[in-house]
Amino acid sequence: MSAADADAVSPTRAAPGPPAGTGPSGDAGGVAVAVVVLAGGSSRRFGADKLAAPLRGSTVLDTVLGSLPGDWPVVVVGPVRACVRPVTWAREDPPGGGPLAGVAAGVDALDARIVVVVAGDMPYAGPAVLTLVAALRSAPPDVGAVVAVDGQGVANPLLAAYRADALRAVLPMRAENRPARLLLEVAHLELELPEDATHDIDTPEDLAGTPTPGRP
């Protein structure tokens, strides 16, 4: 994203809102909240399918899916795998076209007022999405998203809650191999989250260093 784009976004810090299951969303149509889990990467740095890697008695992907609210519809974008909960499967166009293409495919497969985007290699991000959605619901209507920020102050558009209309408005017609940071063109707030929520797995070393949730 260019410096001009960054200036146009002008994000501010978000305060946590009321519980995610309460209050109006500010939008109309569709279910209240749905989740897009991105699972289409090639895992080149990991050397194998990182989402199938074992993690504390489960797998990386199943840890993410199992931690999401059970009443929220989930679209997983990537090759079909066995998993612990019912999901809708979608595929980015073309397969392997990158995370922005994955977001576009996921959005096309659902009808929701708020869309949560979660990278499938962030095993303990699930509980944090409640915080993101609550903050978005309590934000002014012109705020289109609440985006997670890690301990280094870096905003991650692949761990965020979006108003569906605002998200669709910034998705390009052809999203393959476009940078995911284009999503930050949505007018958004930023919310710092704990290390375990923002930890992602790119290498076997990342997997070995996965923090235990809730441990300081």
C-alpha cells in the first residue's frame, strides 16, 4: 500500500465494546456474523501442509476452527480437508492466488452483515474475534472495520472484523496476487491483541514457539 493510501486510511485505536452477541450491527440483511478462514497457502516455508501440523492434541486448522463461536457460519477457503466442525468450503480464483483472492472467494460464499477474516495459520486467534466484533459493533457507522494489531504495532488485515459492504467495496475485480494490505483502505480502527492471538505459523520454528493461550 502506498504512503498516500496509508494517509487516507487514518486508523485510530479501538476500545473493546460490549459482548459480541449483543447490540445492533448497523447493517441489514444476511446473518449477523460469519467467518472467512484462509487456508489456501502453499506452506513453502514450512515444508508441508502447516495447517495439518499437530498442535497440542489437535491440528493448527482444527485449533482455529474449534475456537470460533459455534453459532457463526464459517467459510474455509482452500483445499478440502477433514475438520472438527461443519464448514462451507470455497476456493480462491485461481487456486493459490493469495490471501486477498481468498478473502474475495470467502465473501462470495456467504451472506452476513459482519465478516470476520482469520488466517488459518493463527491457531489461537479464535477467541480474539469476539473482541474485534464487539469493538466494531460499538464503533460509529462510518467505521468499516476493526483490525488486530500485534505487539510490534503492526496491523494485520487478515485478523479483522469488517462490515460486509465496506469490505466488498475495496475488493478489486481481480484479487489474485494483490497485496492483502489493500483491505486497510477500509476506514478502520486498530485494536492491540495478546501475543497468543496474533501468533502465526510460517515455519516449524514458529510452530514450536506457539505460545500457550492465556499465559503471560
